Amino acid sequence: RLTHSSQLRIALAESDMVTAATAASALAADTNLQTEDIDALLDFAHRQGDHARVIALATKASPSIGNRRATAFAQLVTSGPEAALQTITAGDDASVFAREIAELHLLQDAVQPAQFALANSGISLTEPMGEAYIARLGMRVQGPGAYEQPISKLALWHPQLSAAQAAIGELLEQQGNRVGAAARYKLALAQDALMWPLQYRLAKLENTNAMAKPSGTGN
């Protein structure tokens, strides 16, 4: 067990997923798994996108920040934002996940809970990131028209700001530009790992875009 567990951890650290798969298969067959073994198996399942496996392993894994995020992501993909919120807010350390909690609430257009989470995040509302979140909240109350100009400026002047890219993605989505919105969500996800809840919105957009593609267009 120790050998397979070590092999898996080293392979994961080196992003060697072929070796990791072999070690994970051997380790999973052991009947005397320890918490650290389960943590490694959960990490492997998360990287492989095996969401059902992540959720199953989470009941015996350690309550680490990484495990909570991986489990919440798996639940988001399989069950939706509410299930992910239950996991990510289960502990006494909600401030650690404040931005992620806000993003999950934004998926449900829950403005007030998102505001509370942002207040707990320490983000200054007078800085560009805070301005981006104000615009995203405002769109949900007043519609996109009032925020089109400030959101466009934020995305233009702060292209590396994930919240600004998410904001213009939401703006484009409300305007019916699904392809443009998907591109902005992908950019926000690439810029900031804490934006993982956007994967839920992106997946829905990509499914819609695929269904809307005319037949006979190939790839």
C-alpha cells in the first residue's frame, strides 16, 4: 500500500497521469486504505474528471481546502450550484472560500447572498475587481444596459482581471452572443483558478451552442 500510495503522489506531483493511473488502480484495490491514500485517490479522480468517484471518496477523505474545492466542483457539475454551496460552506472557514461562494450564488442570480460573500472576501469595492463584481451584481438587478459601458471599459483596461472577463461574458450572454460569452468564460477560468464555478455556465453554453449548430457543418 505504501509503495502504491507513494507512486501515486509522486506521479500526481509530476503530472504524470499515465503512471498515476497505474498506481491509483493498484492502490484502490487495497482494503486498508488510510486517509492520505484516499486524499491521493480523490486528487487523481478530480484531475481525471471522474466526478462520481470524487463524491464517493469525499466521505472518507480529509476535510482539506483542496478536497472541499474538488468535491464542490464535482457536485456543481453533477447536481448544480446548490449542492456545491452546501459543501463549500459546510465548515467554519467560509472566508477562505468567499469569492467561490459569491460565484456560486451568482450562478443562481442570488444577489444578496453574493453580496454577503463578497463582503467576507476582503475585496475593496473601489478597486477594479470590486468594480467588476458591482457591475455583475447590478446587471442582475437593473439589466445589462446600464452596465455595458463600465463592463467594457473594465475588460479593456484590465484584460488580466478574471472578474472583468466574467462580467463581459455575462453581458455577452444576456445580449445573445453565446460564442463570445463562452470565449470570455474560458479566459476567466484560465486566468484564475478560483473562478471554477464559471465552468457550470460554460458547460451550459457549450451544450446550447452544440445543439444550435446546423446539421452538415462538420466540426
